[in-house]
Amino acid sequence: MQPHPETPAYGTVPPYLLRLTVDAARAAGVREESLARVPGLGSIAEDGIRLPSVMALRLWEVAGAAIESWGGGARVAQSWTPGRLNVWDYLFRSAPTLAEGLRVASRLLPAVRDPLEGAQVTQDGSELVTVTYRTPYGDMPGASHVSELALGLILQEARAATGRPIVPSRVLLPHEAPRDHRHLVEIFGTREIGFGAGRTAIVFGAADASAPLPGADPTLSAIVQGYAETAIASARPVLGWLDKVHGEVAAAFRDGAPTLAGVAHRLAMSPRTLQRRLGEEGTTWREELERVRHAESARLLRETSLGIESIAARVGYQDVRALRRAFQRIHGHPPSLYRRRHAA
């Protein structure tokens, strides 16, 4: 079993990508008063913290239209420079090959993203290496930009690590093709872009994936991985109102399946007020319940020996099939495999 860092709070992100996106929003012409509508954005200058993921979602709501006109998420990725994503950047270049760098960086994705998100690296019989990115926020505003940004950053990291302007064999995006996607052809360097693919993935050729990297250093690689794991485990969460909701939902599991009315009572507000506040945060009771339900089931898989059926019942899934569907959607594999990979 691979070593793994302690999982930080679900629904949180470190500040690095937020800073990159804010800089891009300003370059795209978003006014400061618009950015000020994102609660807590002033905290992104601080390192060693984790911020609510809802900040990133709200940022895309505020800046998405301007960034789309500017070139979308792929254009944001082009503004990346080595070091902008802290230690995660150096996981790529110190690895022996690009394929191994992609595997290590995917395993340590919480160093730059929400632990609910994930990346999986696979290699087929022809030695093509595919990185598939998954996010539970695919239905949120700005989801297309997030997919383009994720793949754009992976490509930027690959080019920096190899020292060559490598071109992916194929790019797959879940959203429909925009009216004009010439900028994506230019940024990714290929016309092999599949829209409406149902997944977010980038494919690298065998020669690019297996060639030795110029900066390969086994000792440095081990040090960087250890540092990334420590950074993930030790980051201080800066909590917002939604985090309080999550805490009360998690606490309510001890008394049975959480209800809107019960959690509203715990927060000393009416159910209607709770629904209104959730709407103001760009989410719903059902979405937040599912988020906490998944986080609790993942914790039980990691930290206990409870059976899958018992876990499904404890967190309020209708049956074990619902739990399996949730893990397949978010992680790309069933809860049994999640347990094997992450159990203490």
C-alpha cells in the first residue's frame, strides 16, 4: 500500500489555485468591487491554510463570464509559472519519468485541490498514459473552466518537467464545444479535442511519458513527497459558515439520518432561513448533505473495519448501491478499492 497523507477537511482547498484564478480574473478585466463579493477572499494571500471550496465556486460565478471572454480555464493555466502551486509543482520534475510524476502528483492532489476531487493515471496496452480528473462540482457555474484549467495545468507541468513543448495525443472535455474553440487548439497544441466526452482527461504518448526527465532526482523526489504530505496534513482550516453547517450535519448522524429541520434547530434558525442562506452560498441542503455523507463514509472506510453495508446504513444512504454510485462518481472506483488504497 502506498503511503498517504492525512486527509484534510473535505470541502476545503489551499490558496494557490485561488490566487492564480484571481490574478487571471483581474487580467480579464473583473473589477475589484466584483471580486469583493467573494466572502473571505482576503485570506488567499496566506500560506499554510485551507479555505472553503465554496470560495472557488463563488469566484467562478463572479469572474466566469469575463474569464470565458478572455480565453477560459485553459488560458488561466497559461498564466502559471513554476512555483505558483507550491510544492506540488516539484513533484513532477524530480520524478524519474513524466508518467511517474503524474502518478505522484495525482496521489497528492489535495496539496492543491479539494480532497473530494481526484485524478487517476492509467496506461493502456499501447503505453499511452491517460490522466483523468474528477470533481463533484461538475454541475456548478464555471465547471467547464475548471475542467480546462485542470488539464491545462497538467500540460503546463508536463512541458516544464520535460523541458519540451510536448503535445498531448488527445484531450477530452465533458462540456459541449464552444462556438469557437480555436484558442483551445492553440493552447493544447492539438486538434484532437473531444467535447461532450463525459469525462475530463488528457492523454500523453508513450515516448513523452516514459522518457527520463532532465531534473530526475530520487533523493529530492522523496523529500518533496514528504514535504507535500506534511503540508497537506498540517494546513490550518479557515472555516466559514458552510463549515459550521457541515459540522452540525456530521454531529446529527449520531442521532440518525440528518434532516433539514433538525440541522436548522442546531444552528438556531428556521428551516426556511437555512435554505435561504444555503441559496446565498450557491448551494442546496441536498448538495451539502450529500457532501457530508460522502466525507463521513470515506472516513469510516479509512478508519474502521465496518462493512460497506453498515457504513451505507450509518450515513443514511438508501442502500449500498447508492454508496457505490457516489464513490464511482467522485473517485472513479468503488468504496472497496478506496478502502484498500487509503485504509490506515
